[in-house]
Amino acid sequence: MTNNTCPVCQRAQWSATTQSCSDYLTQHSFQVQACQCGGCYHTEVPEETDTDYYGTAYYNSDKGKFSPLVEQIFRWNHRRNADFFYTHFSPRKVLEIGCGRAYILQALKAKGCEVYCVESSQAAEWILANSTVVGLDDAQLAKFPQQSFDLIIIWHVLEHLPDPVSSLQRAHHLLTEQGNLCISVPNRSSFQARLTQCCWFHLDVPRHLFHFTREGLQQMLMAQGYEVTAVRSGGILQNLYGWWQSLANLFTPKTPNVLYRFLQGGNAWRNNLQYRALIIQILSAVIWLPVGLLGYILEEITGNYGTVTMFARKRGE
């Protein structure tokens, strides 16, 4: 399957939208297309490009993705997620597809789990050189026998993959019969996404190749042989900040996510200084802070979260 095929309905029926959205790092514009099935959107990226849309501007540095205080909150949130996985599933052998800095796996390893990760060759060198977990490339992963892992995590990664269906099929092959798959993605059908459109913080073009709705993600999992066992919020940090940054972006649509880059600090901020936009976003906080809080509460009440986490198991024959 290629990017021309919808991972939800398996057909190439993309329709151009009016959304020409900007990458907050390069200011390059990208067309976002909608599938007629309604379950997925797709970022149209040129096949040949010399631009590195990841790199240090995205990953920041080997010391962390954020400035020290925010980085500690970021790591605490991943430890909290690891505690949830360990408490609810008691996994012995864990695979994370797209582990990033591997904070979740490090916490699970400290609890006695055997942990493995698969990471893109585009990732920063210090991520690929992570010595705290066993890193695997595609060839090494292919050598694992069927039903090797009792927990597989795809945490805000599925939307980055050029072939998400293939990854779900591979996970299905590697998951034990009673094992659990955990996927967390931005929810394109959420209130914050529909209200702010191209200013939506979690759009993140062109790194996010696909943008799933809650219903589309569930439909895709079922089509690949899974049974969804639970649907939860993607977490207060992702969802509340998603509201705040998305609303702040409405005040500076040509320079989105400038407050986020400021919170990152380091290379992410120094490489793209936007003081005027930052001042506008800070001053407009008197509007977007309370409105975003109300939006977050509404999403929590309705279950239409800005980011959504689904847990699934293999469907019984």
C-alpha cells in the first residue's frame, strides 16, 4: 500500500480540501486531502524532497526535547503511562514501534519487563544509539516468531508511518493471543481539530502523513483482525495543550506553534526566532486559556478527545 491508498477503507478516493497548511518548522505549505470514507485525511508530500523535516529543529538535542522544567513534566507523563501499562496488563515482553527517546520503555524495563523498540532511520543519532533498550531494524524484527510480545505500543507514531496498515499487520503477527495493542493518535474529528483546522496543533504537517478520526482508527483496527477493548483520552497534557496552542495559533496563523517552540528552548527556539508572534500568543492568553479549558472539559464530557488512545486484542475466530 502507498500513500495514495486510504488505510481505513483501502481505496484511493482522496478529495482535495481547502486546507493548505504550513509546517511550523520550515513554513512549507502542504495540501491536506480527505478520504470520501470520512475516516482519514492525508498530507500530500512531494515524493522527491531534499528537506529534512525531522532533524534537530524537531528533536532539539540529546538532553531532551524541551527546556529542563517542561522536559521533566514530559518524562513524568511517560512514566505515568508506563505505570498504567504495567498495572493493567502486567506485560513480560514489550515492543514499542517508534519509541523516540524510549522513556516509556525505560520505565517498563525498570519494572522488570523485557523491552524492544523499532525506530525510523530518520531519527536523530542519539535516539538510534539509545543503549537502554534493545533496538531492532526491520530485518531483525522479521526474525521474531509469531506471538513474541504480550504488549505492543504505537504511541503517537501511526500517523507518521507511510504504511500504517502494514505496521498493524506486523503487530498482529507478533502479538500473543491474549496480548494487548496500545495505539494513541491525534483525533481529526475532535472539536479542537474541527474548530481550528490548519491551526490545529496536532496536525503537524508534513510529519503526520495521515490524520485519523476516532471512528476511522477503530474501523482500521477491526479490518486488520483486532477487537477494540477500550477507548480512552490521549491524556491531559496532549489534549489541554492541544487546545491552548491551537487557539493561540489562530492569532498568528502564518507562524504557528511559536509558543511550543519557546517551551522547547534550545535549538528548536534558537533556529527559528519569532519574537513578535510569541508576544502576540502570550498576550492573547487571556482569551485562549479560558476558552481552551472549556473546550477540554467539553471533550472530556463527550469523549470526543483531541487525542485518543485505543486498546485492542486479536479478534477471536
